[in-house]
Amino acid sequence: MPLMPPMMSSARVRAALTSSVGAALCAAALVVTAAAPAHADGGGSADWSVAPSAGAGKRPAKDGRPAFYAEGAPGAVLQDTLSVTNPGPKPRTVSLRGADARNTGSGAFSVTPAKGSPKGTGAWITFAKRQVKVPPRTRAEVPFTLTVPASALPGDHPGAIVASAGGRTVGVRVHLRVGGPSLSALTVERVKVDTDAERITYDLVNRGNTVLTPKLAVHAEGVLGTLLDRPARTLPVELLPGRRVSLTEPWRDAPALDAVDVELTATAAGGARDTATASARIVPWGAVAGGGALLLAVAAGAIHLVRRRGRRSEERQPEPVADEQERGDERELARTGTGTGTRTRTGEEL
């Protein structure tokens, strides 16, 4: 029973599972593939593969679905099949597990590591066998069920099936949508202009319950006009519901001296849209500091020169001669009898 709609009601699914799923989950059915060239059994990419079943061995899995697509109401039990193909000359034992989806730091799709226990979609997946031994040149069809909890919220719940063998790990995505109202919403936050690093940094936050592939438009105005005008383009981001990613927008031709206003506009399917702005005053402080130091040095040198010239002028001034001249005048007055501060005689001594 494929996961793609139209889906059976949860009651009919449970009834069908009662009679058939128990037997299907007992073991993985082995389907012999068409003859294929032998491959070295060294753990290379051609040694084994996993993919959604394309019809119980009627055609190669590589021609089928690229991922699992499921939709159901809270409480639904869904069933599908994973194909594990071993084209090599030796048996291969493959381990299977369910994993929750997450975003990497750059916004790419990733899954929870093996050491982390899934708490979402990965925990809702149950396999017929968690380890499957696949004979040489054989494809194993592994049934599994996906049980949607009754408390699951509406919207997208992405996950994955992860397979490991021979030191290699691969995964198949599981796109699950739980029935109910859906909301596409995102915000642009913490915009900052960093001209030293020639970039604009910002955060994108998925505020809705659907997976978003956002587009971003960038506009910047300076004192003399438009500095940057980039039309909306699709980002290499698959933003999961409730997740935040920190991203950068390069700006290698940013001005060295200006007052700029930057505007970022993010859009996504479903009507999601938000705009955020930031302002920056771009000043080459290193050059300003260097110019200020030069001016201070020039001013200090000028003051020193003025003071030095003043001291040299004082050293060249002649000695005062007023006292010597006054003594010569007194001697001259004494000879004529009209000196000041000297007694004279007119005939007898007083």
C-alpha cells in the first residue's frame, strides 16, 4: 500500500493491517533482480543501495520514487516498502533506522545522527527487520509502517530512513504531512552589515508548519543613490518548520565611506513574506585615526619650532646698559655740583 494519496481512512488502514501487516512484518521478502555485472565487494557506492520500492520488484527501484510521500490524519497507520539492493558478489547485511530531519548551519536538509534517539517522524517508523541480510545480486523488499501519533500537530513532519553497511551510510527522505490547517510563514531577523568581512548577515526563521524553500531579494541605498539591487533568487535552503538558520549575503563591492540602508525581503510558497532593514555608517576608522595622528604630529612640531625660535631670539638680545649709564650721569653731575644724593659745601662744613 503506497503512502501517496489518495489515502485510505485510518479505520480501513487498521482493518487491512490486522489481516496482512503482521505477516508482512515477520520477514523481508527477497526478490531476485535481473542479471547484473559483478562488483568488487569493498564498500563502494555501487555495492548496495536503498530506495522506495517501485512495485515489488516489477522494475528497478532507481526508476521509481525519489522519496517517500505520506499524508494522514493524527492516529493514522501508514505502510510502505523499502528496497535494499545488493549487486555485489557477496552477501550484505544492512542496518535500518528511522531519523528526524533537521537543518544544518547553512540551512541544508540533514538527519539526526545515529547516537541521537529520534523524537519525531523517525520514532514513528517501524521496520519488519532492523537488520536485513541481502544475498548477492538480490534486492530485498522491507515493509515498514509509519504510525502518526494522535497528538501530532498539523503540517509537515519530514524525516528519513537511514541505512548503514560496510562503513557507508545513506538515507531516503520521508515527507510526511499530517492533516489539518497549514500555514506558511517566515521572518527575517538580526540583519547586520559587516563591511570588514564584505557581507550582510541575517537569520531566517520558519514560523509556520510547512517546509519552505525561501527566495531572497537584497537592496541597499547610500547617500548618493542605489548601491545594491539584487532581485529575488532561490536560496540553497530547505527550512524546516520552527527552525532558524543564520546566513550571509556577500557584498564585495561595499563602499569604504558611506551611510547605507539595507533591505532584505524573503518570500516562499504559500504566501510567506517578510522584510527587514538595517542601517550602517561606514567609516574607514584606520585611515581616520592615522590622519588624526599625523595632524597631531604636525601641530606638535609647529609648537616646538615656535618655542625654539623664541628661545633663540631671547638669547640674541644685548645686555641691559641702563645701570652703567646712570653711574656715568652721576659722575658728571658731581663735577658740576648739582648731583642728587651728594652734600656740597658753600664756605664751611656743616
